[in-house]
Amino acid sequence: MASRPVVLAVDAGSTTAKAQFFDGRGRALAPVVRSRVAIAADGTADPAAFLASVEAAVDEALRRRAAPVDAVALSCAWHGLVGLGAGGRPTTSSLTRGRMS
């Protein structure tokens, strides 16, 4: 039996969203689930599409594991910036690789 806690690790990367379960000792409990992030030729991504890819990876990981999750760890690409306006709504595309000049 896996040691507690069970952690769902989520990586919202600039090209792929990933989700995977780990036990309290950092051992993988299941294979990683990946969901591609659609990046345009100019290095931008639609914020809603980016979020949908992260949600797809998490949803699929949760479908594969019925046991409770004790914690969630989240990692995000530091360079994935999105301008936000009133109400927290995106006003720009996600600025990814090569767009920080």
C-alpha cells in the first residue's frame, strides 16, 4: 500500500501539461498523463486553450485513480505570462517562449 499523503503533481508547461500521482516518499504511483498545449508559430497560446489542456491532463489523471488525493503540487512555466483585465479575464494571448524581449 502506498504511503500517505497521495499528491497530485501538475505541471503547466509551455508545450505540455502534465499530471501524475506520487506517494509521501516521492515515488510515482501511476504513469504521467500529458496534454499538448497549442502554441502558435509566434510563440503565443490562447489562455482558454492553455487552461483546457491543463484541465484535460488533471481530469484524465483523476479518472485513472479513484483513491483520495491529499495534496496538489503545481508547477508553472515562469515565462507563461497573460495580461489580465477587469474581473481577471485575459486581455492578451499567453506569451511563451521567445516573447519576452
